Amino acid sequence: MKFDDFRRLCLALPEVEERETWGEATFRVRGRIFAMGSADGDRVSIKATPDDQAGLIALDPKTFTVAAYTGRYGWVSARLEGMRRELAGRVLKNAWELTAPRRVVSENSVVVAQKARRR
């Protein structure tokens, strides 16, 4: 996967905006970050629960690792080259759902499910 593919997956989620912060692209829903990375980098950071973090690392330790600084909160660092599009879509959907206000998630649950099936 390339960063542009990752960007498209993020921006396909409802109410997501991209904003540059700390020299990197951050992807936000209602101002709250759920993913970030750099177009010239080979890794991205994605919000997850501590349980999901453990599961992703166990699933593919060559692709997923504990994110620097935010790993203690469950965030993962993912190697773009190792991520399959389908898995990236599911991980980003989960990150979006963890971050978006509950009302936004419930209002858009059908939209998110339909987009996930089209991938």
C-alpha cells in the first residue's frame, strides 16, 4: 500500500478532514485525530484499543508495532508496504469509530458499512 491509498481510505470515512500537524498529515473526525503519517514515510500511526493493538501485532508483527509516544494508549504503527487494503480499511474504520462522537457513528453506520463492502 502507498500513502496515497492510505489517505484515500481515511478521507472516504464520514466527516474526515486532513490537516498537517507536526509536519505530518493527520486525519481527523470532528477535530480529533484517528490516523497520521507522512507522504514520504514508510509507516503510519493508527488509533486502536490496547486489545486491538495486541491482536494486530500478534497477527502480523512485521507490519504492526506499538506506536512511539501513543502506544501506551493502544495506537499502532503500521508499515505501509505490509498492509493489505482490506485490513487497512477495517483498522481505519475501527479507529474512526473510536474517535468520532457516538452520534456521528450511529448516523453514519450504514454509510461506513456500505463503503467497507465496496472495497
